[in-house]
Amino acid sequence: MKARFTTLDIVAVVAEISQSCIGLRVSNVYDINNKTYLIRLSKPDHKVTLLFESGIRLHITDFDWPKNITPSGFSMKLRKHIKNKRLEQIQLVGIDRIVRLQFGTGEWTFHLIVELYDKGNALLTDHQFTIVHLLRPRTDAADQTKIVTSETYQLDKARQACDWSLAAIAPVCSAAATQKGQLARSLTGLFPYGGPLLDHCLRVASGQSLKSLESQLTPDSVEAAAAAALAAFELGETIVASLRDRPDDSVRACVTTKPREVSSVATGSAASGTAPAAASVDPYSGLDFLEFHPMELVQTEGKDKIRFHSFNKAVDEFFLKMESQRLDQKALQQEKAALKKLDNIKQDHEKRLAELAEAQITDREKGELLQLNLAAVEKALLVINSALANQLDWEAVAELVSTARAQGDPVAALIQELRLDRNAIVLRLSNPFDPEHRSHNIEIDLATSAFGNVKRLFDQKKQFAAKEEKTKLASEKALKAADKKTHEMLKEAQKVSSIAKVRKPLWFEKFYWFVSSENYVVIGGRDQQQNELIVKRHLKAGDLYVHADLHGASSVVIKNPTGEPVPPKTLNEAGQMAVVYSSAWAAKVVSNAWWVHHHQVSKVAPTGEYLTSGSFMIRGKKNFLPSVQLTFGFGFLFRIDEESVPNHRGERAAAPYSAADLVGDESDGAAAEASLPTLPEVLEFGEDDEQPADGTNDVEIRYEYGADGRFEVARQASTMSAADSHAAEDASGAGSLRRRVDSVASVTSSTSGRRKMAAHERRAARRQLKAQQQAKDGTDSSESAAKLEADEDMQSLQVEDLEADAGDTDSDSEDDEPGLALKAEQPDNGGESGQSSDDDADTVQPLVAASAKQEEASAVPVETLQTSAPGNNQKRQQQQQQQQQQQQQQQQLDRELLESLTGQPLPDDILLFAIPVCAPIGTLASYKFKAKLTPGTTKRGRAVKTALAVFTSDKSCSRAERDLMRAVKDNDLCCNLPGKVKLSLAGVTKQKK
């Protein structure tokens, strides 16, 4: 089995790393053991983990390797000197197995040198290659050069490439011709890229393998062998150059395999349908990896192998399998030892039972023989007891018996042994009716009669029978216990330290999030910085902003890239999220939230004011939602394979709704709460070691009302008639009316039959209203009023320009995210139209129509400027088309992503991983695994562990679901819970007991 990199492998892996890692910054360094280290490289939208093991390997890994809790000294040095520096270069030093990684530039450059030969080494040097720290101080045996701290590392000593010739190869072949079995070793030592590549090149160039060339080598064929070796060497250089220069075109990595020896426990689990979940996901289960190569070699033809398009991927899988294979072999040995021990226990119990059964048979036969020979036994007892009564010593008694036996006395002939120390004699009795004349030596007690001895033997038989029954019962229990203990040992042996594959987190998992009942992604900020990030980068056209006027409330955004009306159920769920992630949860205060359109949220503060981080300006009307209950839910979403996606289409389809539904329902989540079983007792723990959030998520929201105070805060309050509205406007003044027109126009819904007012239409409406007001009052506008109007118009333009610039910047942000939304077809009689005031719209729309002609004139110069630069227009149109295509492609990918997430896994689904989610309880109504959360005193960690224990112990939970839920990290389980909770779900009382 191949266990380390050759020079060919290093050339291939360095070429791939150069393509994917150059320019990335070091975010951190970890160590797995004293020889293996992980370097985390990242940029905002891309993360890579580089793994190197001294003397063994260097590659990119996609797996989450177990890291030491306390970093080693070498890790600390690497963190100190290369953290936050860019990886500028990675290269193979000469043609030796030494890799140099350069971090930083100029005088701040540091080099990490990894030696992948012999015992290996790793050194950190400065820009002058002075050693700062190293793993293994040593002395070079060739020239006694010390490789220690503060010394200069000499790269020029590495092996360099050379031009091959017959003059260099022929002496090697000639020397090997005189010693059998030396050619392969000599040529492999001369060829720097490893024996497998040399064998491949020989087969391609001359049609001979290395072994056949060696077996046919004679002093007469040295020149032919040298010529074949030279051709192979030159072909090898060509292959290496192709790997180095064009890795994407030439790398077709492969790993040779063989079937794995499966333990009996694994076989039994598979037969019973309880195979580990990883087997359903891991395509390489049941295989042992043998060798890895960056290309398909001729000698691997006909062998079982797995092909990869990336050599990094191949070696990553290979070394992961190597670790698991090593642990599997260890588990197999432990299994054999445990099974052997269990077999010994079984044999011992069987031996005991056999001995007891044999003892019963013997005692029965002896008793029967005594019954058949009672007279002879009585005579023998009389003779021996008489001699003892006459006070003869034991030797005299023995001599007496011997003399009588010599004289042919039949009674003395029966006596085989005197055991006077035990007050017994041994008689040899036989069955006179047995044709085979089989006999037994029976010990007779001198203190009892012949009948007494018969009774003793049969009583002893009964005792053995009772003991056999007890032994059988005890043996069954003992064997069951031993068998159970053995299987537990085997299961523990099978539980290798799994190295879980790192799944790439979904873009919204960094925030508070959930997928609504209608398949909208809803996100919320965890703190002020995330609130700022959400509004700046993730609040796009068509999205809705939801918030609550509560201390610590999160900024919630409903992603809606299609721009269609958002269903009221999703609005209510987002509002519940905004209230739950606030101080209302700890205070147990019922409140409500509100929502606005994306264009109503601004970061531009009024003149003379300043908006802190996480604070925004809300312009226009806030659409209030119904009060929500302080109930939340915890459950699991499962990522399913593409083959299983068709089984779950339409799970989160939006139900038809009417405009009246936009008012909301106080009983959101009632169906989900009803679906939870009624419990005789609700578990609530009482630990008080967690404090609720104290304003770290605080968001300050500012908004503007008209000076007349006539903005309605809820739809129910919109009861003013058009006449009353005009009368109030006449009394309030032009400034107030202008602000009202701006606000009302900004919240007019596109689904109510009226289009949204553009900026120039709003400015025209302002001028029209001002003209009407001046005509009605009979007064001319003063110079100061005109200046005020011009200043306000200019300020409006500046605000719009700033917001447009911010939008452009956000679209090119490094941390770009897809605007996720996938929803079913909905009727047009809903959406946001119910949130706008019809009376206000009736006031504004005539003014907009009246000002259309006036705006057309002002738009002419703009058209003239646009037509003067047709090339720019064409370029702009192409860019817009490209952006639209990219958005459509991204929306399609996002749609596929959401389709692959389900809370209702089916038995036939192929599950990839589980994602814990916290959402309104109504959203989790259809989830297979869900729990209700209310404000309480239970710590978040204990609550989710209790819920997880209940989920995994459920009879309907499959092995795959159980394993995937248990594989979720503890921090990921509880990070989205709002605070201390009370947990309500079936089975909690049982878990408590």
C-alpha cells in the first residue's frame, strides 16, 4: 500500500494548489498531531484548508479533521508570523521532495518549507531563509550541515533536474547486470519521479515492464536496457512537464481499490437493514484503497480503480480511507479477540454441564451396582469394621485383606483399596447380568450400611441434577451477558473516530434564518454588525424589511427576488421572528412587528444627524402586523439527493389568500401547536446560568411622519375620506403636504392597479401641489420658499444617488448571496396592496397625472444626452443582459437548493446531512422532528440535547436520520435559540425520568 508522496505526486498537487490557493489569506493554523498541520486560507467568498504531514503529504482537504485543543509550539509560531498574510507562491524546490510556500512580500515575507522525504520536516524561515522555527532539528549526514533555529536553510542543496543520456544510464545498467535484482532499485534511485511512473514509461516506450527488463538483463543486453531506460526517462520528463504546466488537461487521478474485509457486526447490521447512514452517502464504502496516482498508469489496467478529476480530491479521499482502514483493521482484531473470548466462555459452560451430566450417570450406575451386590458389600463392611474393632492397625488390616485375597476369598477380591483415613474402602463391583461384565470402582462409607451407601449415591445424583439445572439457568444468563458485552465491545470497535466531511454552510446560516411556509428565505441579524450587513448587502429590490420597536430586535429581511407579492403568512412569520429575537422574549411581553418595502430603508441621515452602526432611516408608512405570541419552534431540515427531490416538490407551496388575509391572524401557529401531543407534564429545567441578550442586537429605527400627524399606523386606522384628506392638507401647509405625497407614493403597491411613482413624478407632484396651494392662498411664493424647495429637491436627488451608488457597490460585494425565493403560483388579489391607504393614493394619483406633461419636457435633455453616446448605451445594455442572465441562473440554482431541503424525509430518500432550524412553530407544522419553545429557564444547550434525544429515540426515526442528527455539532444545534426556553414535545417527561 502506498503511504507517501512521490515527486510526481508533488508536482501534480503543487500545480493544483497554485491554481486555487494563490492570493488567499491565512485565517488560522491548527495541528492534528505533532506531524500534521492544517492551514486555513480564505477570502470573503472562498475558503480552503491546506493540510501537510511532515514527510508524507501535502494537499487540499475537504474534511473536518480532529484538531488538538491546545495548539503546539509550531502552530503558535505559524500563527504569529503568517496569519493574515497572503499565499503568494508555492513551488517544488528543484526536483526534490521539498515544497516551499511563500507568505507575504518584501521584508515581511515568510517561507514555510515542507520536506516530504525520509522522516520529513517543516521549517519556517524569514525572507532571507533564516530558520525561525522547525519541527525536527537535525544535522545533514552528507556534509554535517546543522539545520537548526537561526541557521540559513540552503535551498541550493536540493536535487536539480538534469539532461539524461546513455552515458549516465549505461554504468548503472552495467553494474546491475552483475547483481541479480539490482536494476529496478538502481533505476528507481536514478529516476526522481518514482517507480510507478518509471514502470509506466517503460511499458509505453519499450513494451517491457521494469520486472521483465530486470529479468532479461545480461551483460550482452546492457546497451538495449540503457536505451529503453533513456526513452522511459525522457517520456517521464514530458509527462511531468504536462502535469506542471497544464494540470487541468492532464490530471486524471485514480485510486486502485480492492473489496474490504467486512466484520461480522457490519454484515449483520447490513442484513438487518440498520447499516450506518454514511454507507448510503459514501460511494466508497466496502472498498480498501491501495495506491493513488495523478494519472492512469498502464500497469493499473484491469485493476479496480476510482477516477477523480482532481488529484487533491483523490489523495484527500485516499488518506481519509487509509485512516479508516487502519482503524477498521484494529476493530477487526478487537472483534476477533472478543469473539474468541465469548467462545471460550461458551465452551467452559458447556464443559461444566457435561461434567454434571456425566456425574449423574456415574452415580446412578454406581447406585444400581450397589443394589445388585448388597450381600457382598455387607460382608466387606463387616470384615473391615471387625478388624478395626479389634484395634488392628491399618497396616495389619491391609495385610489381612491381602492374605485373604491371595487365598481366593471372594469378599477380599472385591476390595481394591483401603481409604481408612477417610473411613472408606473402594470395592470393584460389576453387574452379574451384563454380558460385557463392565465394572466400576465404588467408594463405600464404613460408617453406614450398604443401603446407606446406595441412598448416598442416589442423593448425590439428585444434587448433581439440581446443580445442572441451576448451572443451565446461570449459564444462559452469563452467556447472554457475555454476548451483550461482546457485541457492545464490537460496536465500540466499529465506532471509529469519524472524520466528517465539511459541508459548505449555506449563505444564510451565518444569520438567524428559516425557510417560511411558502418557501421564502427569511434572515435576521444576530447583532448590530449583522444588521448593517443584511441591509447593506442582502436587502435587494423586491425584498421586505421587517422589524419590531423593541429593544434588541433583529433586522429581518424576507428575500423576494421575483418581486411578486409576499403572502401574509410569511409576513406574520417574519414578524414573529423579529419579536422573538428581542428583549420581549426574556421579558415575556407580547408585541407586534411592522414591515416596509426595500426602498423605504435608507442609511442616509437627515441633515445634521448621524446614524450609528445598525441604525437606519425608514421613510414613509410602516405596515403593522398583528400581535404575535411568544412561541417558537426547533426542528431539523434534511438535505436530500437530487434523485429524491421530485418526491418533495410543492411541500412549501403558498396557499391562496385574499387581501383581507393581510391583516393577519392572532392564532398563527395554532395548527402546529395542535399537532404537538398533549403532555401530562411539560419539562422545564431551572438552571440560571445564562443571561438574556442585553442589547447586543439593538437596532435604532427612525421614520418620518407628516407634520399634521395623519399617518395611519395600521390598516384598520385608514378611515379618512378623500374630502377630509384634502381639507387637512389645505390646513397643514405645503411642506407637510409635500412630505405626505412622498411617503404615500413610496408605499403605493404595484398590485393595487396603480404603478409605483418614480422620483421625477414625485418632484412634479410637489411642484404641482405647491402651485395649487399658492393659487388658493392668493399669495406668491417668497424667495426663501423657492430656495427651500430647490434645496429639498437637490437633497432628494442626492439621497437617491447615494442609495443607487450603495446598491451598485453591494452588487459587486465580495460576500454576495443569492436572493433565495421559491413560491407557488398565487392569485393577484393579495400581496402588499392591503397595506397601503386607498385614500392617500386617490389624493396623489391625480397630481401625478397632471404633472406628466411637465415632466416630459424636463426629460428631453436626458434623452438627448443618452442618444449622443450610442456606444455607451449598447455596452450598458449588454451589461444589463449579462446581469439578468446571471440573476436568472442564480435564481435557478437557489430554487434547486430550496427544493433539496425538506422537513419531511421519506424512507426512500437519500439524506446528505441535517440542518437544525429555529422558526415560528407554524412554519414547522409539517416537519417530522419539531419541538415547541416558549420563554423559560432551561439552558439552550440542555434544551436542544433533550430535544435531540427525543427525536433520535422515536420509533419512526430511521438509522440514517438518527446518525445525521447526532452528527450535528452542539454549537450548531443551539446557536439560533432565542434565549432560555421551556421545551414542549412528546417524550420529554420520559427523558427527564
